Amino acid sequence: MALITDSILNYIDTSSKKLITIVGPTCTGKTDIAIELAGKFKTEIINADSRLIFKEMDIGTAKPSSDELSKVRHHLLNLKSMTEAYSAGDYQKDFDNVVKNIWNLDLERKIIVVGGTGLYIKAALENLKMPAVNTNQALRDELNQKSLDELLLMLQEKDSGALALIDIQNKVRVIRALELVIKTGKPLSELRTKSQEPRYDSLYVGLDFKRREDLYDLINARVLRMITCGLVDEVKALINKYGRVKAIDSTIGYREVADYLSGILSLDEAINQIQLRTRRYAKRQMTWFRANPEIRWFYR
């Protein structure tokens, strides 16, 4: 990891850009690198992971530890309850406020942005214009009663092109896409547009593995570590407190453990599904980030 950090520092030193955005699939060491860089530049970190927004979800989201958080100030972390709605448009506004506050104190200060949620990064940095459409809770509740397969069929009928623009495994994202298309009567591609000029001039750093098998081995091991560290108890406590809310069913690890607690899966089956779906998620993340030619990749 030290060699990668040194290489990244050399790359950063060749640029005058003040925003350093670290991206890549899950389990590639983004948090460790971000903390090292933030310490080097005596600066702060802005989270760009949609699951880390929620206060109650810790173990299954691989949230930074209390020790890691004590080293560097983190922003847009533990921002909302898992029962509250939060969109990429909300993230865009919150991101702007954090950057403004940091640069009001020191305009020349570098800021580290880190995360694997491509939509958040596009919304905040790349000038992806989010549609100004208020949420319709009644419609969302109605759609949430349907299965993911039923929702995807509805979306395909109303706007087949939207399937290539969202995470089709994420029920919340599918429902939001349907909400936008139904309320506006316009395709998602027309609602989500990107201007020519980015909102911020960022230096992009991508982290990945030379061998895909090495990443998958780390993912499998992390899932087992999460179970050992109490993921089942965490999910059980959340269901007891809130019920099986959307944040649980739309988050890998939480959904499968909830199925285990409901008797739908055995624990071994739940673990296998978490590992499989996390590997697939990592693949989708790479597909998303590979589309950005500005990312300079560093490999372990």
C-alpha cells in the first residue's frame, strides 16, 4: 500500500488541482489511501458512498472505524437516519456546502473525496443535472409493494433506456427512476443531463487490482469478517427498531441477513449471496468508472 500511496502522491504533485477524488470498486483500500493523503495534505475527507450516509448502518457498509475517524475529519458521513429519504440531488447540495465551508477558511486547501457511488460523484463533480422533482411518497409506497422484477418490467415499458442509467439491482434507484418518468412523462436520459463544463476541477485517482481474483478473495474475506464482527446482530437490531425498511432491502449484506433472519435463507446461503452480489457490484462499479477517461488508475 505504501508504494501505491507514493505513486499517487507523485501524480498529485504534478497537478495544481485542489479536489482529489479517489474512486474504484469496493474493497480496494480507498479509505486507507484517503486517510493517508488527508494526513499528508492536512485536510479533510468528503464521503461519496451512498450507504455511509446512514447513521445506523456500520458493519455491513464497512464504515470507517472510530480510530480512523479520529485521525481525519470526515464529511457527509452518518448524515441521515436509514428511514429518511436521501437523493443524489440532496448529496449535490450538501457537497457544495462542505466545499464552500472548507474553502472559506483556506481557498488553497486540497480536499479529498472518496467513495464508490458513481452517481454521487457525477452529481457533485461532473455537472450531472438532477431533475427538480419532489418525491411522491404515495407513489413510492405503491411501487415498493411490487417486486424488483415487476418494477424493472414497468420501467422497461415506460423508458427502456433508463435501465442502462441506473443500478438495476437497487430497488430504491429503480423506484426513483419510475417516479421521475411517471411524474414528468420524460425519459430519464433527458432528465439527467450533464453540461459541458464540470462543476469542480478534480484530479481523479482510481484504485483496482491487477488480478480480479485478488479483489474477489478480499471481498469474500471481508464478508466473513463482517459476520464475525456482528452483522447478524446489527441487522436484527435494526429490524426490531424500524422494521424491514427500504434501506435494508436495497443494501447488500443487510438484505441477505434479513432473509436469513426471516428463515428464507440459511446463514451459509446468506453469506454466499452477499459474497456473490458484492462481487457483481464491484464489477458494475468498474464499468461505471471505466467510462471516465480522466481517472488515472493505480493497481495493487
